[in-house]
Amino acid sequence: MAYLAPIHRPSSIRHAIRISFLTPDSEDLIVAKGNRIEIWSPNNNAPDQLICQHSKSLYGKVTILHKIRPATSHTDHLFIGTDRYHYFTVSWDPEQKQLRTEKSYVDIAEKAARDSQTGDRAHIDPTNRFMTLECYEGVVNVLPIAHAGKGKRKAAENEIGELGDPVPVRIPELFVKSSAFLHKRSPGSRLPNPELAILYEDSNSRPRIKVRELEFTPSLRPQEEPSQAELGHPKDVTGNIELGATFLIPLPPPMYGMLVVGDTCISYVDEWNYRVQNTQPLEEATVFVAWCQIDEQRFTLADDYGKLYLLFIQQNNRGEYVDHQLDLLGETSRASTLVYLDAGRIFVSSHQGDSQIIQVSERSLEVIQAFPNIAPILDFTIMDMGNRSSDATVNEFSSGQARIVTGSGAFKDGSLRSVRSGVGLEDLGSIGDMGTPVSGVFSVRSSAASTMVDTLLVSFVNHTRAFRFSSDGDIEEVDEFKGLNLGESTLHAGSLPDGRAFQVTSSSVVLVDSDGSLVLDAWQSSSGASITAASSDQSTILLSLGGAVVVVLDVASASIIEKARREFPDNEQVSCICISSLMAGSCFAGFWKDSKVSLLSLSDLSDLATEVVDPDSLAVPRSLLVANILQHQPPTLFVGLADGNVITYTIASEQKLFTGRKSMVLGTQQPNFSALPRGDGLENVFATCEHPSLIYGSEGRMVYSAITAEDAQCICPFDSEAYPGAIAIVTAPDIEGSGSEGGELKLALVDEQRTTHVQTLPIRETVRRIAYSAELKTFGLGCIQRTLSDGTEEIKSCFKLVDEVAFSPLHSYDLNNDELIESVLRCQLDDGSGDLAERFVVGTAYLDDSSPETARGRILIFEVTEERKLKLITELAVRGAVRCLGMCKGKIVAALLKTVIVYSFEYETSSQPFLVKEAVFRTATAPIDLAVTNDVIAVTDLMKSVSMVKYTRGRGGSNSTLAEIARHFETVWGTAVANVAENTYLESDAEGNLIVLQHEINGFSEADRRRMRVTSEMLLGEMVNRIRRIDVQPSPGAIVIPRAFLATVEGSIYVFALIAPGKQDLLMRMQTLMADVVQSPGHVPFNKFRGFKSSIRDLGEEGPQRFVDGELIERYLDASAEVQEKIAVDLGIESETLRGMVENLRRIH
């Protein structure tokens, strides 16, 4: 039984349209991301930008968006088409704040027709009487739009503008590249029949344009006989039509006619004789991919290389066409669709890069808003920063520090993306750039009457600034504050329960009264030693003097009393200190020597207990914090080490100290901790380092979650009247970006739940393959670069080494001309001395191969030097492209064009390694992916699904062998495979299906044992490019056990899990109940959406087989209380218990 849930939803935008959808006057942008519709409207706070108002998932991948306006509607309706041939119109329900289905065409599929090879198209004729749908080769569906006619054909007022039933019309033109309705002159009061221009390729692959007249005869008896339509009276466009003609642009009146856009020229076709009249060659050949109209004379065009052009139509004094001119505006992401917004703003939707809103000015472009997109994900690797140390017991799958690093985009939009599920920050406002580096920020109360903090103290290298906030949120910087010394840097500051405040600087401790500016007392070290660290609770201040002396000060009364002092020897210097009201009568101190932490008595600072936090490391404790994280659990001690590790201990009692040790790697720099009160007596912990994280308790366990404040330098809680629950955060200075040496001080709210966050490293090349080495702390990237020079496309490929933390390139190795990266593998191989060392193995292919018999490639093996450079240690020329690589029993497995070969890595001398072929297996057609488990190699084939091949090492002089032990005997166009359990494999195919296969090793007969049977299958609706297995230790009683990540062409990332045997029936029955309750726009059945579908089988009526859609299950939490109760009763379970189970399922991603 299988379970699938999304981690990152589709981000590729292939379709977009601007309509007045939410209100009659609104200008809304509707975008389609896979099977989701998003509605974006102008942002009141930033008028040039858009904000998402609504998002809704559909039961089907969106292929068509168009608008219609019925006469009875004050807003536009949205026509939506899906890949499962469902078409429907929706409107906006302002009361329910939801999409409302107006009309649905459940299925208008032509069973005998072939799908359109050039994409689905929809058009509405200029007279607004007909819509056409082109979804199949040689078939045009005509949908009449009701209009005010006469006599028996007159439509009712409430029907005007509504779509009628589709009428299929066959045409002989098959490979249609573009089509458009043309504007026609009206000789009298009668409207002429619409004319549809069709750009297609004939049987000789030459472009032709044919104009057909649409004749429609409505039925007088709709219930008995259908309406009739015909696309007749064909007229051929004469003249020279360019071979690379891409699409048609109809020109509005009074120009009429159309433009034919090609790779090397743009031509005008007149309206009278349909002859090519004017052809303007382009300055440089290109491939246009999208266009949109700005006004009657201006159009924008986008090409395949990310360039945006302005096409201007020149007119005479009668408004007729005279000439056209094309000018380059600039560079954007490679466009899928262009939508003109207003005031020179254009929305560029992109599949290969970030979608953008572009402001067009005089011959220039400015990106004013970007929409992050990680599609298409060509490859990815899993980088779990929490499981690098051998003692790490933090193995919960939902750890926010687990990173998935993807190779995303294509060509100039190519990038490396780090995807993490984490907590976001909502910025409330910025106080401004601080100008100089900030060392700390502290919140205090200005008077005893204040119940909440209202002042921020910002510390710099040699001074302190104070910012006071009014109850309305007004900010005032004050020159004096309660007698505190603002002429020095502040190490620590805070307010006591009675309203008094204190300040610790490097030279003194100052205690001031609750009202006014009276200094009650001051303390200075008798030895004159500098104060280097400070910590406090409600009545005590703990100081470290130069790391050699620790002092305890009592501030419970109106004076400062030195309560205890202890000097440490030179070899026992203190590195950090911490005091907490949760540890009455004691405090903690970290030491430079031996990486140890001690619990000290506050009465005399004597040792109560000592713990070496990391005996195998030289890392020094640099920060300490005691916080109450978990409900009904003892406090937790956090120890931040200088190397980026966080060690936690449960402090059960003074007799049970330093128990429950756990470790987590947050980065390479020391983390600093700040406690954030939650209001329920518990606290969250904000850890600042190069990967800021929020540590919080959830369901009885501690969760480390990434946070969006990547540049956070220091923070403090700022729960003020104007900004309740806020934090003050200082960001690191952006010296390159602004020239300032100081960071920005701002207020923000911390999100209550995690979302997905993406960090981007632009590569500007296609990152086709990626491998990660935890030991070398690097990524190996196989990249492809495309350039256009003098109209000629040039392709180059290289292998790059990139640092894991900084995401910065370290070194690059260029391949030969016409050689492409095909596969990359990180493995451990013999270094010549008998020890294992990290190596990168690269497989390539040459582009100049004209036939499979002449195909060739190379296998390259690299080591990484101490200078972090790539060094080629051996290479092997092979007969065929090296499609994928793996490791089996210390041997290199290479999948070539038609074979799978096992190579051994050997040495002629200690410095001259070479590869030796050991065994060969011939596949059915062509291997696409490998999954190696012990000595079994699962090979997914281009056409023939999965084969299991066993490697047997030769003994006693016999040769090693590769022999097939089982296979899946069906036609499946495989794209990826992974082992997800013992003898169980997950396969994806090119038609968007997921299949779980099991090897019957205990079958009754030999034929049974050679067969892989399907145990689960469903339609995902997106093509999966890569599946990566994950191994996590599930918690006791886990409902599902995560086994793999999946990455798709649309930019989605899913987690695949196996359902615990005791929960399989419950989840299957719950899915059935939820499918009946949840209504998708268009009333598309859930089974039709998730039922397996290929060119061989269609299970759209049966639905997914033993596969649970986690997204549908999680929608239980969004249902009403009545619906939740009914489903729980039907399942025979308490609703609270069911809700808790679904919440746990949601938490795995």
C-alpha cells in the first residue's frame, strides 16, 4: 500500500490570462501551475506588483485557459480545459470566496483521434459567436456562444453569452502549428461567417496556410438532433511562406489580414487575396515561442533564448497596414506565455525559469516582480544536514534541516535550488539601515506601568542606540534612556519584573529605577578586567570577565550585590555562560578546553556536574541556552559548538543531568540562541547562523525547522503593544549590494507553521545531473551551456564542483566539443593504497553520432584535490552514450545505449587506475535509470518497464555475470525507478503514472518467481524525472513510512511512503469517503483524475489501485465539523482521533 503527498507544489506556469474575475472592475491574472489555478490581483501596498488571492487544485492538468462573459454576469467567466478532456467554465462566488462551476463538459474525448502534437488551442471568433477547441489531430470542436437572434433561434436573455454543446468538425490539416480567427469586414448589417486561418505542415513537411470559413447551423430540435458545423470553402495563402513559420497573429481592423512569424522573417498576408505581401527579414535568426498584443499597433514577441521584442505596425492615414518593425527590448526568462497587464507591464510566464512581471520602458526592461519556479527538475540530491554525525538520533523525517538540492531550469535559466521546508517570517516594518555593524539587540520596558516592552536597544562596536515605540507603532530614537550608558557597546540588557532595567557593558553593570532616569547602582570589576559575556534571569546577572573569572550578581533589591566569584586557571578558560530561572540555584558554563560544559552552583560557583559534549571533536561550546520546549517535559539545554553543531540534553533534575543527548548540524558557523516565549509557558528557540533555524516542540518532539531569515545576524523578542508577538531582527550587511557596512533592523512575525522555502544559485546553464558528497562538502554538477552566435546554436558541456554551504563554484572541467554530460555519480573507490576515497564518475555522449551503431561516449573518473580542484585520474571510451551510472559491490555499473555493463576499478600502478569490463547485459530497448540494491540491479527501460538483473562475481577463474532474474511483463515507457522496500520498486513512466512493483521471490512456480507484479498504481499527472530513496527511522506507531522523494517536470516534489499494515484499510476507506465529499471545479470525478492511464490501459473508472492520495486525505482538516464527524462515524473512529492522525500525516512534509 502506497501513500503520496506533495512537499513542493508545481511552480511552472504554462498558461495565464488576464480577466475581470473577482469583481467587475478588477484586473486579475489567472495562472495555471500543473493542476492548480491561482488568482493574482494588484497589491495595494505595492501597486506595480500582484498578490495571490486564491489558489485551488483541480482534478486534471490545465491545458487551456480562456475567458467568456455571459450577458447576465457582471464578471468574466473562466473557461478551463484539462489533459483528461474535461472542459468547464467557472466564476467567482464572492460570498463563499470560492470558484463556482457554471457549466461542465464532462468528457468530449475523441476515442479514435490522436492527441494534438502541438498542444491544445482555444479561440473565440471576433464576433463572439463561436469558440473552437483544437485538442486532436484533424478535429476542431465548435462551441456556439448563445446570442440575441431572431424567431425560434432567439436565445433567452439568461443564456446570452453561454457556451453551447460542442460540435466536432473534421479537417484534413493534421500537424497544425498555429491557428487564429481573422477579423473580417461587414458589408451590411449581417455578420459574415468567421474565418479560421490554419498554419500546418503538409506531407512534405512544408508549411502551408489555409483559411476556412465556419458555417454553423443550429438545431431546431436540440433534444433530438445535434447542431451542424462545417469548416469549408478553403483558401490557400499564396506566396513564400518561410520553412520556420511558427504562429499567426491576426491584425485588428482597420488593418485586417495577419502576420506570419517565422525563424528568419515576419510576413504580412493581406485580407483580400490571402497573399504574402510584405516580408521583413530578421537581423538575426531566432525561434519565437510566444506573443501578446499591447494595443492596435504594438505586439510583444518572446523567443526561445529569453529575448523580448517589440513589434510595431505602421499604418497609413486610413489606418491600413503599411509596414512592420521589430526591435529588441531586452532579456527575460524563457517565456511560455505573454500577458499584457497595463501601463507597460507584461507578465512573462515561464516553464524553464522564474515567471516575471516586466516593466517595459523606452528600449529597456525592468523586472518588478519574480515568481520563483524550480521547474523543470532534471535531477536532485538529498542533503540531510541533520544526519551527518554518527551519534545523531534526530532522525524524524519532518526535520526542517533536510535539504533537497535540485538541478532546475534550462539553459540560461538553469540554476541550483536548495529546497527546505521551514518557518517563514512576515515583515512588519523596517527601522532602517544601521550604518555600522550591529553586535546585539535587546528589548526593555520604559516604565513600571508598561506591561509589554516598548524600547529596543541596538548595540554597536562602541556605542548603543535606543528606539522607543508608541502604542500606535510610531518610532522615536532617543538620545537618553533611563540613565543607561549609550556611549558604550551593550553586551546584555533587560528589564526586571518590577520595571527596573539593567545594562551590561564591557566595563560595568548599571541598574536603573523603573520610572525616570535614576541610576540605582553600578558595578565594576575590582581587577579592572573587561566583561566579555553576560546572562540573566529575573533576579540574577551572571558575568564572565575575560573568560578567566565568573561573577554572580544579585539584583533583586535596589542595589547590586556580588554574590559569588570564581577564578579559573589558565587552562580552564570559560567560553560561554548561561543562567535560567528554569534552573534555580545553578548555572551553566562552557569551556575552551576538552569541549566541556559544567553545571555550577550559584552560591559559590562550584562544579555540580561536567559533561564533554563532543569527545571526537575539537569544537568549542560557544553559546548556551536553557529553554522549556516540550509540554510536560523537563527543560532542554542547548549547546552551540563553534563548528555549527547543536547538542541538546534533557535536564530532568540535578541528579539526572545531561541525559537524552541529541545532535543536529545547522551549518559551519557557531549558532547563537534566543528564546522566544510562546504564551503557553513554553518557548521556541531561534538559532542564528548561516542557516537560521527555529527549534520548537510539536506532538511531544523537538522539531528543527529552517527559517526564511537567511541573513539574520541577531534577534530578540519584541512583544509590544503595537506589534504583539513580534521579534526584532538585524540582518547581515549586504556590502556588495548597497555599499553599507551595517545591517537592517526590522520587526517581523514568525509563522506558526512550516512552508517550503527555496534558495537559488544561478548557473545560467542547464544543470542536467547532480551528485552530492557529504565527505567533501561539495556538489558535482553536470552542466550544458547553449549560446547563439551569428544565428548558429552552439552547445558546450562541463562538470562543475560547487561548495555545499556557500553554493559557490569551486572548479570546472570542460568536455570535448559536441560532448554532453549524461550522468554523474558520487562513490568511494580505491585510492591506490587500499583505502577508499571519494570520487566523482561522469558519463558522457557525443552529439555527432548519426546511428546507434556509431554511438560513442566516455566514462570519466575525477578526484578532488586538497585545493578543492577536479583532477581526472582515468577515462574510458565506450560504444554508446552513458545514460546512467551506479555502484554494485564496489563495481561501477554503466547503462549504455542498449546494454548494462559492470566495470571493475583497478590499478596498473599506484597512480594509474583503469577500468576493466567484467559483465554485460543487453536490455530490451534502451536503459533509462538504475536502482542498485546489494547485488541486484533494477533497470527501467525506455519501453519495456523494469528488469531485475543479478550480478554474480566470478570465482575460480570463471567470469562475472549479469543475469535477469525477474521483469515486469508490460509495455511501460519508464522514466525513473527506485527501491523502496525489500523486493519492492517504485517506477514512473512518461505518461505521468506511478507503479509499485514487487518481486515474487516466494512464488509457486519458476514463472511466478520471474514475474514482477503490480501492487499499487495511480496517475500522478506529471512526468517524474528522478526518484531518490530515503532511509529514515520511523517513530513508534508511525502511520506511514517515507521511502522516496520524487521530482517532476512541473517543479513538484513529492514524498512517497508505505502505509503501515494496520492503517491500510482505514486510509483506503477514508480516501473513498473523501472523494465523495470533496467536489472539484468542473465536477470531475476523483477516480478519473487519479486512475491509471496509459496508451495501453485506462482505469479512469476504477481510480487509483491501492494508492492513497495524501493531498485528498489532508483536506479532511479543511472540511466542516459536520463533515468531519460524518466521515469519522463512517470509519468507526473518534473525530478527534482521526483529526490527530491526519495532522500527523500532514507533518511528514
